[in-house]
Amino acid sequence: MAMYHRARAGLARFQELSPTGRLALLALLALALAALVGPGLWGQGALDQHVELRLGNPSLAHPLGTDSFGRDIFARLLMGARWSLVGAATVCLGTSALGFALGTLAAFGNRAIDATIGRLIEALLALPGLVAALALTAVLGPSFPDLLLALIVTSWPSSARIFRALILRERQAGYVEGAVALGASRWRVVLRHILPNIFGPALVLATANFGGVILGLASLSFLGLGMQPPTPEWGRMINDARPYFQRYPWQMVAPGLCIALTVLAVNLSADALRDRIAGQRQRSTAGRSGKRRDGTQRREGASALVRSGHARFRRGAQQAARSESIPGTRV
């Protein structure tokens, strides 16, 4: 029963999104499902080589043809989607965690800590992120884990700045002051009270960064710094198809189209989530304003009743005083 109610609540939240956002989110879910179960269900292996079928044209057995080693391009696209999505999710999660930790430290630390973290953020933001990731990956070595680490290290400053601003805004709220007055520690206030209230903007931030991370992964993998052969990855597949672009353009177009459509779906989903959260805030603000107006009207009505009662009391007292001053008059 509880799962049924959660499913209904999730469906209701999904229906609150715009039609474009719903379509983009469904496309992302379909892509994630294809990356998860597609390589196992598809009849061709992503690493199976058939030299006699090298550079084959699209057919029923191979919808997107075969590459220079006779490997099925569609199977390699499915496997490449798995690595691209997992890598982008890892980078976004690591960037958000590191940015949240340093943003919290800057917001709740003393002035020296805040200034130090602020100058570090400004210095890193002055460097082009992709160029810094390229240099760091060249130092660490061409491997997929090192590429993810380089993207996390070079992408956290913008997240930290946004988290610091969000935490400073929530820090002035009444519920935070109440928790502090009850003796809650700083980290308990942050994790128990502030984090749930900034989860929505944080989710929008991570979703908006997801598309850029996919582009960064594909760009650096195109240069040979990401996933190493024979494991497929979209950026690496584009690089491998360069020599055959004029005669077999679909080998290069297919992974490039996957990257473009995935980034488009991610950006549209992020816009839909942002609009939904903004609408919720506007409704809650309007509700609080309506309650304040109702309370003000009730207080004004009560004050008017009290003033009218006082006026009637004074008029009665004045009449009683005049009646007592006239001889033989009875009240």
C-alpha cells in the first residue's frame, strides 16, 4: 500500500511537468534502460570482431553497420551509453558532494576560512575547465577513472559557490535559528534541516551540469584520454570513425547524434524541474501571504470590535453620569 501511494505521488509530480519536460524525461529513462539491459538483450556483442564483415553497410543484422574491425556499431553504442551515463552521473555526484562540503565550510566557517575558499574558487574559475581537466588527465594518465577524477577536481568551484549562497540564504530562516537555540550542532543543522530545503535547487544544478559533463567526457575521450580500446565510448567512437567519414558517415554520425540528443534531453529535463520548483515556491509564498493577510484582517476585525465595545461602554457611562446628576431620575 505504501509503494502504491508513493507511485501515485510520483506520477502526480511527473504530470506537473511541462509536456516537453515529460517527453525529455521519458527519453532519458528509455536511454538509461537501453544502456542497462540493451547490451545483454542485443544479439551482437560490442567487442565481438568479425573481420570478414568489416566496414559493412547497415542491414537487418547490423542496423548501423560495422566498424573497421567488424564490430556491430549499434551494440557499441549501447555499451558506450552505459559508460557515458555512469561517468557523467559519477562526476555530477562527486562535484555536488565536494561543492556542498566546501560551500558549507565557507558559509559556517569564520571569516578567514570563507575568504580562503572564496579566493580558491575565484582562482579555479579563472581557468577554462576543459583545459584544466585536459592538463590534469595528461598528468594522471589516460584512463577512465583518472578522467572522472580530473573532471570532479576542475568542476567543483561553481557548485561550491552556488551551495554557499543557498546555505547563507537558509541560514537566516527561522527554523535554523530555532534548531540552533535548541542546541543542535552546525553539521546537524546543515544535514537535518538545511539540506532537505536546498535539495530541489541542488537537483536542478546537478541535472543542468549533466549535459556539460557528457560533452566533456566525449571531448576528452575523443582525444584518447578517456576509455581505452577496445571498450566503446561515444567520444572514442567518433575518433575511431574519422578516417572513414567520407565513405561511411553513419559511423561518425551515430555517436555524435546520441551525444546531441542526450544533452538536449538533459537540458530540457533540467528546465522542466526548475520551472516546477519555481512554481512550488511561488504557490507556497502566495499561500503564506494569503495566511498573513487573513490573520491581519482577523486582527483588524477584532480590534474594530474592541473599539466599538469601548465606545458603547463610554457612551453608557456618560448617560449614567448625566442621569445621576439630574434629581429624581432613575437609571
